[in-house]
Amino acid sequence: MKISEIRKLLKNLISGDVYWDKEILEFYSVDASLYQIFPKIIVIPKSEKDVITTIKIANKNKISVTARGAGTGLVGNSLNEGIIIDLRNFDSINIQKNFVEIGAGVQKGSLDKALKKKHKFSAPNPSIGPYCAMGGIIGNNASGSKTIKYGSTLENLIEITFIDGKGKKIILPQNQTFGKKILRIAKKIDVSKFPKVSKNSCGYRLDSINSVQDAHKILAGSEGTLGIILSAKMKIRSLPKKRLLFVVEYQSVYDAASDCLKISKSKPSGLEFVDRDTLVNFDFEFKKNTKCLLFVEYDTNIDTKSKSFAKLVSGKISKKITKEKEIEKWWKYRDLALSFSLKSIKFQDRVPHIIEDATVPLEKLGELFSLIEKTNKKFHTKTIMYGHAGNGNIHVRIISKRKKIFLIDEISKYYFEHVFKLGGSITGEHGDGIARSWFIPKQYGPKNFKAFIELKKMLDPSNILNPNKITSHKKHLKKLEPL
Ligand SMILES: Cc1cc2nc3c(=O)[nH]c(=O)nc-3n(C[C@H](O)[C@H](O)[C@H](O)COP(=O)(O)OP(=O)(O)OC[C@H]3O[C@@H](n4cnc5c(N)ncnc54)[C@H](O)[C@@H]3O)c2cc1C
């Protein structure tokens, strides 16, 4: 069938909206990455039946279907050529005592508001704040400042309802037949090749499937390649009665890194890092030679932590905050680190950010900083760094002349080769997308990659769900050309 016929067929059969206007295709051709791919059709389904119909038509006509949340992904995960399916109408929120049932299109901000009224919160809190959707949070296995204590999305999932690549509705872990099949594939992996990090959004997380009861976790970080998520049940927790936030200044990132190890043993609810370039945006006078800050939050045993913290750290404690409003203000500074860092990079010095999300075991954090320093020396680049230090997850923005764009592949190969040696993952939370899928075979080795392909074939035999991500890649659809 021609594209024009598929468009008309979808329009006739779907109760939701179907678009192919130039402006709308343009809107869906970009996300928060530097890539651009023009899709052919946008479907905004109203019902489960609409999603199934879309997948069945796509299957017959060999056209891809890519799920879209809010499009805030940083590596082009939600961009593709065929149909983009936007789940915004799946926006129900049903709060129970210890879990919430949410539609994939629920905005994180709406969920937070609804939970706050009941004195509850949901742990995965990407720094993008209220603007992302729950389908995207699951699709990327997103995490944030609370992950050090409460885990990433994967650890907070209880159940997932999704439509697979054949148009079949599956609920995991209830559906034992599928659960058993996933477990069988999980048993084939070489676990030693999986990074021993506290969060990981690379490839398929078959390492997290230890029983049929874990089967739903496979959707976390699957980037829309295994199924279109309709809804999920996720853990929720009671809001802490009190919080305590320390802001600590360091003259060396290596001192900060070695303190992180000690601090992590004191069970903080947040342990985050920003470097010197971010500091200039804070409404606060730091010492002249300050190279970086750690943000350390506790949400239990506040009195004890308040007294004992100073003994844990070698840096200068410049803030000790207990007032909620003030705590929120300082977390905003941390959450704005990406936009602060972009402010300090001239447009012509911004290059695609392939190495921006590596994660290493916490005891290797100092070595990761050293690797960043070596990378800068070798390639004559500069970097801005910030991130989730407590998880060994540092975001790196490279500053280099755009005309040297060809260097990015070389930098990525060098950097990731060393990240592998440190036992790390190429991505702790932002996923593989267009930028990094080509590194997955190197991350996991041929045996595990074969298991990934088997899993993909089981749930999406015609490879229509977000192709060219995770198990395959189309190299470098770069929006940016050298200036
Ligand atoms: C300023 C900024 C800060 C950020 N900070 C963080 C951070 O701290 N932590 C973090 O983890 N991430 C962060 N991110 C990355 C990103 O915002 C998050 O990962 C976010 O959760 C993505 O949600 P989204 O709705 O925008 O997803 P999208 O970008 O729309 O999609 C992401 C992936 O999920 C898939 N997907 C979406 N919906 C579904 C569905 N219904 N079914 C199946 N697959 C689906 C898509 O196909 C895609 O592969 C940040 C991004 C920005 C721009």
C-alpha cells in the first residue's frame, strides 16, 4: 500500500487523530537531541483498539511504529521514519496505598501533583522535571536524584500493560506464557558482561529478570522497541516529613569523588554533582578556587545526620538547609545544570553528545573524572560536567569547534572503551537511541547481543517497533553538518 493509502486507512479506522500535515511532521521530527528524522504519519490514539489497529496495519505494510512521550529524550530515541504514535490520551491516574496505576501519556508533573495531595511521591525524577511522560520514563528507564536511595524506574515497576509488535495485548508479569519465554532468554545471558553499576539504560536489561515475576522489567529502557506501553503500575512512597540538604564545595573533583563513596554509605536520599561552569549561574558567592559542588540530601534520621555529616566530608560545607522552600530552590539549581551548561557553550561549539551519560561503579568515579581529563587532553576539547554522582553517573557536554564534528566518533570510541574497562555502562539513564545503539554489541559481547535479538524477534518479529535502535542501528543520521 502507498503511504497516502495507509494514511487514509488509519484515518478511517482510528477513533483518535491521524495527521500528516507538514508542520506536525516537523514537530515530531525532533526531540531534545541534535538529530532530526521526518516521520510519515502521526497517530494520536484514543483507545487500546486504536493502538492495536495501528500496529496491525503497520505490520501488513512494513512501516515502522515509534512511541512518543513528551519528546524530551536526549539521544533521538523517539525519532523514526514511519508512524509516530503519541500516547497523550492515555492519561489516567489511579492512586492506591502503595502503588499508582498510570497511563503511558501521563505527564510527570500531573502525577507529582496528584500524588502530593495524598502526601506521596514516585521515585524516578528526571531533571527535566514535570515535562516528560510516564511512557518515556519507562521507555528510557529514567532516573534522577532520588535513584541513589529509591532505585531507577526499573526497580519501581510493578506491572506493565503493552501491545507487542504483532498487535497482541500483554500484561506482565501476569501473562505467564510470555513471562516464561522472557525468563528462558534471560537465562542464556553472560551476566559477567553486564556492567556492575547501580543504574543502567543500555540495551535490554535481561540481567534484571530472575523469575517470571520480574518479566515486566524488560520493558524498562526498551525504548519502544519491544512494545507500545499503554499503562503501568508503579511503587509510590510517603513524602518524607523532613529533609536536610548540604551543599559542599570542593577544590578538586577527585576529593569530591572520594567523599562520594563515604557519603553513599550514610544512606543519603540524594548525592549529586555540578562542576565549576554551572556555579556561575547560582545566586551565591562561592570561594574563588571552588571546582565543583556536591548536593547531599537526607530524608530520614535528620538530627543524627545533621550532627555527623561534617565528619564525613573533606570539602567546605557552604549550605545546610532544612527549610523546604530553600531546599527546592537549591535543587532547581542542580536540575537546571544542563540548561546552564548549554548557556556557557557557544552555538558553534556545540557538538552531538554521544558520551554524555556514562555510569561507572561508584568506587571508580575518580577514574571516570580522570578519563574525562585525559579525553580532553587527547582531543583538545573542553567539557562541562554534572550529574548523579552517587550513582557514578556523570553527564559530560563536550565543547569543540563544530567543524571538528568528525572527531565525535573517535572521542566516543576512546571514551567508551575506557568506560568498559572501568566496568561501566555507556548510558545510565538517557538510553541508546540514535547516538549510542552502535556501541551495544561492544558493551555486552556477542552472546548477550544474540539474546537481545532473540528477545526482539519474539516480541516484534517484523521489526516494526522503533527500528534502528538497540538491536540494529542506522549510523549517524546527524542533523548537524560541519559549519
Ligand atoms: C533538560 C533535560 C534533563 C534531563 N534529565 C534527565 C534525568 O535527570 N534523568 C533521566 O533519566 N533523563 C533525563 N532526561 C532525558 C529525558 O527527559 C527522560 O529520560 C524522560 O523520561 C523521557 O521522557 P519523554 O516522555 O520525553 O520520552 P520520549 O523522549 O518521548 O521517549 C523516550 C523513549 O521512550 C519510548 N516511549 C515513549 N513512550 C512510550 C510508550 N508508551 N511505550 C513504549 N515506549 C515509549 C520512546 O519510543 C523513546 O524510545 C533529561 C532531558 C532533558 C532535556
